[in-house]
Amino acid sequence: AGGPGDKAEPPAAGGGGPDQSSDSSGGNTPEQPTSGPGAESYLATAALGVGTQRRGLLRDAVANVEGDMVGGDKFVVLLGGQKRKLRVLSPLIVERVRFAYCVPADLPDVRDALTRQRFLILRGAEGHGKSAMAVRLLLGACDGTLYHLDSDVDLASLAEQLENEGGTVEPGAGFLLDSPDDIARLGRETYDKVQGALSQAGAWLVVTVREGELADGELLTGVRDLTTAPPPADVVRAHLRWRLGERAAERLLGRDDVRDVVDELLGAAPACRQAGDLAAALCEQYDLDGRIDPDRLREHRARWEAEDFEIWAESLPDAATRSFALALAVLNGCPQEDIAQAARSLRGRLEDDGPYVRAPGPDGRVTRSKDLFEMPRRRLLRRLRAQEQDRPGGEPGRVLEYRDPDYARRVVLHAWTQYEIQGEILDWLDELVVHPAEQVRVYAAVSGLGVLAAASYGYVERRVLKPWARGESAWRRMAVAYALTVAGEDAWVREKAAELVNGWYADESPWGRATAARVLGLGLWPERAVEEIARLFKVVDATVAVAAGCALADLVAFEPDRAGSVLAMLRARAGEHRSGRAAVLAFLIVAAQVVVETKDLEDVDQGARVPEWPTLLHLAHRRHELRDPFVRLWRAALHEPDFHDEAEQVVGNWAKLAERDSELREMFRLMVGAIADGDVRAGRVLRMCADSWIHPDRIVPLPLTAGIVHATLDAIDLERV
């Protein structure tokens, strides 16, 4: 990206705080202040830890997009050297095997073999339940996460990764590899290497192969053959008992028509997966309709050649159910109230509410387009293969999510590609990205707009990304940044996105430049981010300055080790005439918005304390090389008249935390001493702040923090005398 032009623009509103946009509102709006209460800069420094909160929400939203991927640095090497993130084994598969598995007689012997060897190869014909037995074995052996390896994984590279980077995979982890592409090339040397690496890492691996696929006879000691399979009727019975209970299952299987259709559709040949699928279809019919329709089961069986997901998605009966499915896909893991509200909004966009004569249905009753009591949430979640969970942290209420994490992304793409509702979906997302709840805004941008931008970049760019990026709405601009971060995982999209961001970066519009800053802050091009953001400090515009500060906060929140390069850059820019004010404001924004959770700190007493510390204060206390730029930037902030209110607000918020935490209060004392030692003016400002914290009119005084500030400053004054 090229640097910004030299032309300075007038201040513009709309940035870090509540969205104030109305891109087409027209009319006159009062000019907002450029600093102090009511200004974007004041809002951006008001709430402690909002940058860290953004990081957490973005991480969770990206997990929805990546389905059953895991975050962090857990990658696996594929054939050809490509790297791909590890995938967690689908919870749906785990649940089925845990509760509806037909245990074969030789399971104990196979389990003993895995216990001894850690690397086991299960061999057998189709339909014998190799994958289910592999999962059952891993569930018994492992007490960590179960991962599902891609079929093109490079086993030799996996061994090297476990040996060299064992810390990235937790002890007790298990790996399932179904029908690997290069199993014919697996030799004894690679087997021994993988086995040793698994033992070193405390992990387990089960590989399933078909008969006749192993070429190296020396591997036979690591192979167990499955020669028998459970009868399909037994598999159906086990699944029905798990899903419906023993009494209802036996009542169903006691009916002649049900037994006949099961025998007809499955026969006697081994077919474990098909038997489980048929049992699921039986349960769904019985659960939703209270009866079994053999013809519908035959139709379901006829479509087994297609993907199971496609069958499920296209079987959703009406606009209400499909709207809820799509709302759940975009907001997967959000509170049920937000998902229900989003579903009703989408349903209103999709349903035809025009006047027409409704004909009676097959049962003779006239259907109603909107019956809000038509299906209870419990039944709806079963239909959608979803579940509800308690809210995290003990907060009252429930969140909803798909049982299989991969469904969220697939549902969004299915709705987009299979139906002519692209405009309605984008209009609906336009509503969600300015929702009052930040979690809804982030999830809509990432799991909705980001997924669609990756699938149909040209259309989404033309329809949404370009107009939103140059629009007044700060929340829509942030949605563009989130969407490009997700879509940019694709190399082609990343190249096109770079061209787009370069154009905004060099734009005369402050809103375009603000959008470019937020994209850079999310790390799509990490090698250039800090310096590219720094160049924007020369633009005399409040919106751009706030966006640059928030972008740097995002960088530090995602990667705290970058605090050193960020502080060094800010220290250098703070001394420049054109960039100084913006650099000082950016420092205050990072100081306010990024926090570290004390429970994640190894060298901290985990007794009674505040849950979060300011990241910059903590790092400056722990890392000597950060102290000089940290102290100098605080002095510059306390000297800056334009951001006097912002500086007092940030130091006051830090003081509130220090009041409740003795260890943090000691860090605060050392910081005050370092700032005031040699800078009389900064010391006076800090003393005035401390005076205000114990003023008689203050509702919640801070006597402990004010006391240590006064004592520290008094000691410095005495030394000067």
C-alpha cells in the first residue's frame, strides 16, 4: 500500500464509540468535538479492555467459520508441504459412538493393542464399523482433545511435528485418520517414527484402511482386522434406544411395518453407517410427527447417495425453520434471544406477506404464515441438530449452537448458493452489523459477511464492501475489516483485498482511510501493519486517528509480543510535528483497550485480585526494554493539551483497578514515580488526578491509590529540594 497524501482533511465524526451513522440521512448534524467528552477520542479511551474483548469475540466468530478447526498454532502438514489447521473430531460423531455403539466381542483385545502400541491400524471391509471402533478406542485411551486428520496428511511430517512441537498438542490427545491417501507408501520406518513421536507426546493414533491396502508386510504387528460386523438391525436398535429411550424403541421395533421397512432398506449385509442414518431418520419422524411414514423413509434411503448435510438442509420444512437455521449459523454460540430476534427479522424478509387466498393443506386445515407457537424451541433444536448451553461465566441465560461446529459455515453457504435470496441475506446482515450487542455485530461480520465474501468475492465487494468502507457508519466499516480478514484466508481473495485496501489507504475520504487502518490492525498483512498504520498519523482527522489507535490495540491484543515494536514506533512518531498528536492518542487508546487476564499469568499470585490488568502496564513492569518508551509516551500524553481529558480518563481507570489489587497498585506506584521523576509538569498533572480521586464530591473515592500517588510525588519533591 502506498502512503497517504499530504493533503490534510477536516475532522470527521463517527469512530470508536456507539455508531452514529446514517449514511443517507441527509439534513444537518451538529459538529462533534475533536477531543474531550463526546468526541470519538474520548469514547475510544473510555471503556477498559474493549480491544481485548474484540479479540475474544473475533476468535470465537472465526471458530464458527472454520467449523471444527482449532485455534492457535496447531497445524498439520499435508502431502506436498501445505499446512492446514487441525480439526477437532465432530461432537456428533463422538456422541453417537459414546451412546449408540454396538460393542463387538473383540473390542477388549483391540483396545489392549492400542494401549501397548499407541499407533494402531484397523483394517476391514466397508460397512464393518472401522471408524466407529476407532473413535471408541480413542475415547477410552485419551483424556485430551480428539482430532480428525485429513486423508492427505503426511505421516512422516506429523511425527516430526509431534517430536519438535509437542507443546502445541496437549498430552493425552488422540488422532483419527480415515482411509489415508498414501497408506500404500507407509513403511516400517515411518510407522516406528510415528509411534515413537506419539509416545513422546503422550498421544494416540488410529488409522482405518480397507482390505488389501497395506504394502509392507512388516506392519502386520500394528494391524488389527475387523472380520465381523454387527447386524444392521442391532445398530438401528442401539440408536433408537439412545435417542428415544428403551421403551419407545422397543415399541417402534415391535411394529411390523417398521421392521419390514428396516429389513427392506438395509438387508443383512454389513452397513453400520447406513443403519445409523436410518435410525436417525426414524427418530426424527417419530419425534416431530409422532408417527412413522415408510414411504418417506424409502425416499430418504433413495437419497443416501447424496451428502447427508444436503438431505438434512433441504428437508427443513418452512421459511420459519430455515430462517432460524440461518440465524443460528451466523450467530452460532450467541444468546438465544439474539438468535430468535435475528431469525424473525430474516423470516419477515423472506416470507410473502402479500394478500392471497390460502388453500387448505393435505389435512384440510388452512395454513397460517406466522404461528409463533408452532414449534417449541426444544423440538426446533432437535430438527436443526443443535443444542443449548449455559452462558459462560455463570451469567444467567442460554446460548444456542449447532452440535457439529462445521454446520455453521455450511448452512450459510447452502442458503447463499441454493436459493435466490442473496439480496435479502445481505440486507439482513446490514441490519445485524449495527446491532446494539457487539457479539452480534462481530459474528454477523465474520460468520456471515466474511464467509460470503470468500465464496462470492466480486459480488459482495461491489454490493457491500466498497460502499460500507467509504460510509459514515463506524460499525459497518469495522464489519468490512472483519469480513476481509476471514475471506483473506484465500490467496486469491487476499490479493484482491490488498488492492482494495490500498485504494482506501490512499483515499481522500477519511472513512476509507479509517477502514484501511482497521483492516491492517487485524493482521491480514502482519509484516507491514505497524508502519502502514503509523503513516496515517499524518492525516489530520479524528476518525482516522481513532481508527489507527484501535488498529494498534487490535495488533497488541492479538499478539502482546508486538507491544515492543508498537511502543517504539509511537515513541518515535510522538516526537514529530505532524504525527505527534495522533501518536499520543493512539498510545492512550492502546493503554485503555488492551488488558491481560490475571488468571493466565503464571508469575502472579492467584489470590483475591481484579480479573484484568492493563497490558502495557504489566509488560512495562516485566520487560525492562519497554519501560523507556512507555514512560516517555505517558509524559507526552499528560503534556498534550488536546487530549487532557482522555489521558486523565485512562489513568483514572487504571487507578480504579489498582485500588482493588495490591500488586497492581505497586506497579502503578512505580509507574507514577518513573513518569514524575525528571518531569515536574507530568507530576503536577498526576497530583491533580490523585486529588480528584479523593475529592469530597466524588461518589466512589480511591483513597489507597491516591495515597500512594501523593506519597510517591512527595518523595520526589523532597529529593528535588
